[in-house]
Amino acid sequence: RGSRMSLLAAASRLLRLLAPRPRAANPRAPRPSRRVPAANPPGSVGAHLRRHPRVGARTLVMAASSPSSSPLPGGGDDARGETYDEQLAIIRALKSSGAGAERMRVATARLAELKRAGWVPRFTPSRKFAMTRATADAGGGATGDDAVVGEKKRKASRRGGPTVTCPACGQLVKASHPDQFREHLRKCAPDAVAAVAKEQWRDVAAAVDAVEAHELALLEDARRLSYRDGRTREEVAVLLGTTPERVRSTLRRASRAVPLVADPTPLDVIHEDDDVLVVNKPPGLRFHPTHRFEGNSLLSRAIAHVRDNNKNDEGPGDEVHVPHVVHRLDMDTSGVCVLVKRPELVDGFARQFRGDGMGYRAVKEYLAIGVGDVHPAYIAGCVVTADWKRLETAGNEQTTDEQTRTGVTGVEFTVDAHVGPHASIPEARAVHPPPPEPDSSKKRNDRRSDPDAPKPARTDVRIVSSSRVTTIDDARDDGNEAPPKTAVLARVRLHTGRTHQIRVHMALADLPILSDPLYGPHIRWDGASPCADASTSAILPPGVDAEVWGGPRWLGRQALHAARLTLRHPETNEEMTFEAPAPEDMRGACVALGLDPDAW
């Protein structure tokens, strides 16, 4: 009986499946299709909708006929804009009206299409390469003005589209989209971002104009607070709501915009051609002007000299007549100076002074007058370092005097000691012990990032003339008369170019340079105080003994002269040597100390 009931149930289910289905009320009505129509009437909302692989036909119809949808801006229900801004406005209107997800998807796809068509870069190498090739093909084969325009287009394509000049730093910034300029400004000048209104960020040109106005206002306030009110950079930064470095860069950029003034004072020209200008710098003349609107500097005189000799040359203003500086001398140091005329040669000459000029380094030789002690270790050819031990003169004076009297001329020694800032005098430098070597297992620190870090310095000294002079008349503590000092005329050769290197190294070797206001023998042996502002002054500083250091022995500056300079031309590889004779004040000091001024 159980099996009979199961058979009846199975037969009943089979009959229900085979029974015909009821038809629609209208037998002529078409059956609903599962496909989306290929094209809708022009007035319908879904005219441009495309089937999504994960969205069915019923979902599309519901999205197109959703009662929450509202008419699009500009009249009609078309979700396609002709420009990027129009499509962005359509998307905003759809979002505010609560449009369906499918309408938002289609409108967003149209926005992405317009975005790609408008060359908003995606920063992928393949896209940049395609843009470069397309632009190059468009400008290929052009001549004349068309070639210039094509080259500009190719450069613009390499940069990734249009660019603007940042008013805050002067750099060229990509500006295909306002966000690119805004991101740069956040790193360059964060205070300028807040100065641009929200609606101005939609247009790059409007944002640049707003930043320019902000920069002008910032410059005026910084000038007023710094120059008129005399506030420090830190105080100005606090008042303006920015950083001290931002204040410094703003003032410096405005200062560099002022053209350099030409000084018509004639120069002592050693050599001049189309590439370089070599002059004999007089003592007491600054290499650079204190202010760009002032003259009385070697650079200002060189500008006037080059301008007067090239009046027929065409150029934008006076910029073509500004020679380039590749090295410097102290204000009170005289001698050979080189200025480069052609910009393409600047790096080649500058590398020789920095020591990375393709294995060749500029050879700089100076003349220096020193007064002090010549130790027996010098005769043995020692190397003077920061921690070298001076020999005691007590009990050994006779030997030292005999060695000094008979064998000083021709003695050569080397000073190898790091030079860094002075502990108490900002204008001075001092010898420092070498810093510890960085751990090879750790990341090597870049010492160039710290301007106050002691830097290695090496100086070769050769004594070419010497004599014995009496400098101190006071009695020593033991009742004996102080021994006389030795005056030397030394030829000094630099292996590095640190500030005050020769002056500091000669003082370390107990031969301080005559008349040096910071390290001179009147300070070392006579107890006078350093005087940073005593340069080029005929008046002796307080505490200097006029009987010992006055007269022709006081030059009002350090007795240091750049006598010879050897360089190699970057293009022709020709070795060039320039010399300048010793000035009259140093020759007079040599005669007063019993030295031969022509011995070098």
C-alpha cells in the first residue's frame, strides 16, 4: 500500500509539470525580452546606458524609471556633458537629487572619458611615452616658427602637460590639474594655501594670481618688520604665522631680483679673453657687494668692465654682462682672481676649485709673512696636526736658535688639521680635532648638511726667506730675557679651500701672519685682543704695542697675497697660470723685518 501511494504522488507531480501555463489577457502582447534594447528613443533617459555584466535588464529599467531621479541640468535628461566641467555639474546634480546607482555609474564613466580626453595625466610611464610620441609626430617635419612651436609642445609633453611658475619659489610646476599646483604649494609655502579661496582652486590661473598677491603682501610685511622695526627672523616668522626659513627665502628672493650695480672704478687686469677675466684684487675690497644696489666690490667693477668692453653685444639688459664667480678671496687678501664670462664654462672651472674636476685641482699659491717660532720638527719635515706636541724651548734654546739661524730658509712642512667655527668669535675660525669616522654598518651621514661641522684642510708651507726679530721686551717669569722671534716669508700652497685656512694653520704652526687682526703675532705673542673690524685700518687696535708692531710692520690687514693660480681650460684642456706681484705694503713689511721680498 505504501508503494502505491508513492506512485500516485509522483504521477500527480508529473501531471502538474506537463500542464499548459495560462496566457496573458492580450494574446497579441509581445513577450518580455531579457535583453536591453540596442537603442532607445532620443528623448528617453536610458538612451546611452550600456549593459553591465553584473546588472540585469530589470535593474536597468528600474534605474531608468526610478521616481527618485530628477531632470538633469541644462534641460533634458541626457547624462552626457560636452566638457569636463559640464559633466562634473551633472554628477553633482544627480548626487543631490538622489539618483540611482546605475545613473551615477554611467555619469562617472562619462566623466572619466572626458578626463582622459583632456590630458589629465595618470603619471604612468606608458601614458607619458604615448603623449610624447603623439606630440612629436604632430610636430615632425616642421620648419621655422612651426618647428619652434613643435619643440615647445614636445618639451611640454615631457613635463606631463602645461606648467606654471610658482610665485613662492620660482620653480616650474605641472599644472594639468589644480591639485598638482596645490600639492606643490603645500610643500613649498603652506601659508599660501590658506590664502587661496576654495572656488579659486578650480582654475590654476586664478590660484596662481591669488598666491602672487599673497607673496607680495608677505614680502611687504617681512620688509617692514625686518628692516624698519629691526625684528629678528624668528620674531617676524611668529608675527606672520610662518617659518623663519620662509621669511629668509622670501627676503632673499626679493633681494636677488634687484640688478647688480656696475662700479666704473678700473680694474688691474692680468688676462682677459672671451672666456675668462683674470684680475689682481687690491686689499680692502670685498669680492661681493654688501647690498646689490651698492657698488665698491670686485664683482661690481667686473660688471662695468665687461659691459664697457662689450657694448655692441645684444642681450636682455645687463644680465649678459655679469661675469660668474667660481672662487673667492677674503676682503683683506690681495692677489689673483678669476671670473668666468661664458656660462657653459662655469661648472668646469668651479669643479677644479672644489677638487672634483676630473682628477685635476686648481693650484693656489700664496705669499705670507709670519712671525713666531720655527721648531726643529719643521726642519725634519713633520706634519702639524690639531694635537701635535710642541717642543719645549727651555734647556734647548741654543740648539733651536742655531737650527733656526742656519737652516730655516728652504724648510718645508705641512699642516693637516680640520677647520671649523670659533667658540666665541663668529667671524673667526679655529682648529678642531678630526670627527670620528662613521660606522660602516650604518648609513653614512652627509657632513655637508651641517655648515658648522669641522672640515678637513691641508696646507703646504715652504719658507723662502727668514730673519731674527725682537718682538717682546718684557722679561720672562724666570728673570731671563725672552728669546727673539723668527720672521719668515713663506710660500703657501693650498690643497683645500676653507675659510681662513692659511691664517688658522699658520697660527697653529706658531707662525701667525703679520698684522692679522684675528690671529696675528701681536695677539699670540704680545697679549692683544682679537679685533674683527680692524681691517684696512692704519690705526693700531687697543693693546697693540706700536714700537714693536707699528710703522711698516702694521699693514692694517693680514700680510697674505694670492701670488699664483694655475687652472686648466675645461674645453681645450690647456693649462693656464696667472701671477700677480706682491703689493707695496707687503714689500715694505718685508724690508722692515729684514726679509727678501723677491725671494719667492
